Amino acid sequence: MLFFPSDGAGTAWLLAGLAAYYTGLSLISTPLLAWSGEVAAGYHDRTRAASTFTLLQSVALVAALGLAAIAQKVQPGDGRLQLTLFGALVAASAVPALWLTLTTREEPASIAFDGAVLRTPLSPRAALQSILCNSLLLRVLASDAAVRAGQGIRTALLLFYVTFYLGRPEWAAGLFLFQYAFGMLSAPIWQRIGVKLGKRDAAILAEVLQSLINLGLVLTTPERFWLVLVLAFAQGLTQGSGNIMLRSMVADVADKHRADTGEERAGLYYSVFGLADKIGGALAAGIALPLIAWFGFDPQSATNAPQALNGLLLVFALGPALAHAISAAAISGFSLDAQQHDAIRRHLDTAADPALQPAE
């Protein structure tokens, strides 16, 4: 519905396709992320798993953007050709993805059949209580929502910034590709930083750096396009850095909850982690677009006043900078470190049923 629409497809068709797409995305991403916590049980192993996940996402993004660039070169302005190529990429990657999902790893018997681990499904009230009473999880969720809001503001306004403020519409897709190409280097870099510093400190460092990089955009002008490229390069090297740490922290929090209560909540915690992602993205569009409109910016206008363009720049730069700073502040109080998690894993690996262990 999204990539191969019929000639008469309109708004209703698009909304139905988007609803189906995001439903399917949630169905896939929640168990996939929870599964990654089972495949990699160690504290630093999860950092490596999350960084590999991010690396493959970056490769996929560059491939998709490369297809868009090829389509623009072959048939300039042909949106249907770009959609067709995107759809072909999705269809081609779905087959090996399904095969890998079915054949790569068996479900552990202790997880699949242990009645002490898999209890009766939670009621909505009990699920909400399990989330709201977990302060570590709430810090991760708040930090992730802020990260996604910052990334969403940048993504939503990048086209306007390049086309109208910089006056370089030919770079509209190229700057995306430039940043994400260097973004493929970020995952192995931040994997090493995460192992060296620990997840919390690495996440704080990542968010502070991204905040500073976005603040630097205030200094960009149409005449300083070299600075735009430098900042895009820096943005690429920090791309997804905080997301890597936060994603693997969720599995650590689920381990602690299981050690404390005997209840496996990885799936629940990753589902609300995905919800935090979506809330952050919704906040980005809901805040950024009305703000630039308030400044007087109109993408349909042939010319925009200097005040409107300056407002666009300020929202594009300061919005993500503030969001990443909030993310760093939210995760700064996260107290579960490598030493504590190692003790939790030893307990889980040696206890037949954590819920039946005597209290000390």
C-alpha cells in the first residue's frame, strides 16, 4: 500500500497503509529487541549487540538513500520510481530476514516452558504498575523519548533548512546521505566507548556531544557551508550513540526485575520502550512544525522573510540541542552498573527459580 499505490490512491489509502505499517513494525520490533537481550546476556555483550543492531540499521539507511539518489539521477522528480525501489528493497530483505529469524536460534527451554518465568499474562493495571514503579526503567524511557524528539526535529526540518535557509536544494538528499554514510562508523566507535566507560556514562557523553553539535548549527550561514559539512560529519560519528546504550539498558533493567520478583518482563519493557520512541517522534513533529509556522516560515511560499528563516534555524538547532541535554539529565541518575549487573546475572544463571530464593 505504501510503495506500490494505485493511480487513484488518496489520503485514506495512505493513512490505512501507514497504520498497517506501524502496526507491523511494532509486532516485529518488540520481540526482536527483547530477543537481543536473551541472545546477549552479559553487560558488555549487550552493548556489542546493540551497536551491531545500529550498524546494520545505518547500512540499511544508506542503501535506501542511495536508491533515492539513483532514482533522482535516472528520473529526476519521479517519486513513483523512488517508491518502487524502496518497496523492492523491503521485499528483497524480508525473505532472508524471515529465514534468519526461523533458523538462527532456538528458544531456550528455561524461558519457553518455565512456569515460574512465564506467568499468567498481566492485566493492563498490573502492567502499568510494573512500569511506573520501576524508576530505572522510567529514566531510560524518558531519556529515549528525549533522544527521539531531538532526532525527529532534525529529520523533520533538515529539508527546509537545506533548501530554504542554506539555499542549496540540490543538497537536500545529499546531506542526509553524507551524514548517514559516516554514521556507519559510529556504531563500532561507540561500542568501544560503552565498554570502556559503561552504558550510563557513555550515554551521557553521547548526548552532551550531540547537544553541542546541534548548538553549533546556530553559527551556520549560507556562506559557511563548510561548517554545515563539518557538523554533519560530527553528527554522523555520534549518530545513534545514545540509542545504543539505552536499548541495551532495557534488558539489564528486565534482568534486575526478574532477579527481584521472578517475573520475566523483557517483552513488556521493550514494548513501552518502543512507545517512548513513538512519543518522542510525535513530540518532534507536534512541536517543531507549529513553531516554525509561528515564526512565519511557509514552505509553500516562494520567499520567506529573514525573521522566518532565522526562526527555522533556531528551532532546527536549539530544539535537538535541548532534547539531547534533557536526555543526558534523565539518564544521569541511572544506577545499575556493570558490577551490579554481573551479580544479577550470576544469581539468575544459578537459581532454578528466582522467585523461590530465600530473602537475605
